[in-house]
Amino acid sequence: MTPIKPTKAIIAAAGFGTRFLPQTKAMPKEMLPIVDKPVIQIIVEQLVAAGVTDVIIVTGSTKRAIEDHFDRSEELENELRLKGKDAFAEQLKEIAELANFVYLRQKGTPKGNSRPLLNAKHLLKDNEPFFYVFADDFFRCDVPYPKQLLEAYEQTGRPVISAVKVTPNDSKRLGMIDIDGQLDERTFKVKGVVEKPGPEATPSLFASVGSFLLTPDLLKIIEKEKVGAGNELVLADAINEYAQNNDIYCRFIEGVWHDAGDKARYLQAIVDHALIDNELGTDFREYLRRRLSEDE
């Protein structure tokens, strides 16, 4: 039987973004720009390209700017049209029409990266698969990364987590995947995920990064609210328990992974996107060459 196609996505966007203070005191970290587009818009666009029609954003008390960004601003659109800037006006209109947006305030303790799932589960049907993504992890790729997860899900009918190959040092800060068999060139069965094991203890150099295609049966484990590391609800713990009795897979994403929650990687994301920008790329590349040669 063909698996049900997911049309809903939950985006976890309640974090304070403390690594980017003082910038994120008043502006959500999810609204940090990659050249001229906020991170969360890039994520939403890729979800929509994979067939998502309903985007559920779990936010915190300082995240009103996210709602404003995806809302219509007819006054601004009209002002732009009066000035002959129809293309900009149309672009703003299209952003608001990308999907149906639902906003929830994160609530409940303990917190953790599973809490947004519990806050949003009442908006999901009992048999409905769904995407779950963190609002500061994304890929630059030819095939949208949620669509790549969807391809693996349609092949297996089981939950799928995104994976990338990282350096040994990265294993100190990421969840590392314990592989248990290969389905095809880019799809692997998952035995478990070890959170931040470090180079000496990591089961592989394959990291789980912040995008998932999950099924409702995994939610039942999360609903037990078992507290994990840091006195939080840790998604990796639920995945590990699920994997003991059920198949779960990872898909190595074809593309360039960016972690906009890390300062250095955020800068890399800006440079990466600026270099491929049709208007900026050529001049920016020349500037980088000139600037780097000055330091030699």
C-alpha cells in the first residue's frame, strides 16, 4: 500500500538564540537573513516544494516577527506598486500565500527538542505522517531536502531522519547515527542516535541534523515524556526507543548543509548563497579574492 503523503510540517522555533545576542534580543534567530531572505523562509519554501500545505510553527514569546513576515502587508504592497516596484509587491504577496500558517506558543515542562511535537500533536491526524524541522538547520540543494526525505519514506513507509557526514570534532556537538544496514546508495537503516558522543565514542561520522519525516506511532513514545539529558525531552531518546522494535531510516541529503544556529556556520551560509546569487555572485567572488590576497 502506498504510504500517505505528508502535507503538514512542524517547525521548532521557540529557542532564544542566545549565541547571537544581542542581535536576537529583539529579532528572532529564525529571521536572521541569508543575504536577503530569512532562514525560516528558506525552510518553508523547501517544505512547500515537497508538498506541504500546512505549516505549524511552534514559537516563543519574542517571535512575533515570524508571524508578521508570513502575513500579508497590503499597505506595503500598495506603496510598492505606486512606486512602480510591482515585482517586490508580488514577491511579498507570494510569501504570505506559500502555505496555511498556524502559530503555537511553546508551553510545558520539561522543555527540549521534543516539546514542540507535543504542543502540535492535536493538529495531526492519527494516521498522518509529518515533517519536523528545526528552524536553524537547512540545506542548499537542487532537490529540496524534505523531498529527499519523502523519497525515502515512500520507499520504506517508516520514519526518516536527515543525515550528513561530518568531521570527528563535530561529533562533540551533534547527534551521531549508529548505522544498521544499507537500503540503497543514500538510505540506511538506523540502529540509534548517540547525542554528542565525541570523537572517541561516536559510532560513525554520520550526523543527524535538524529535519525529519516522522510517523504518528513515534509520537506515542514522545508522549511518555521521559526526561533525558539536561532534564529535557530529547528526540534522539524517543528515536532510540522506537528503533528497538521498529524500522527507522536515515537519508543522506544531496546538498550543502548549513547550521544557521552557529555563528561560523551562519557566516558560511551567507557566503555560500552570495556566491551563487545571479546579481551578487560575480562581484562578490572577486571581492573575496582581492580581500584574501591582501592578507597573504
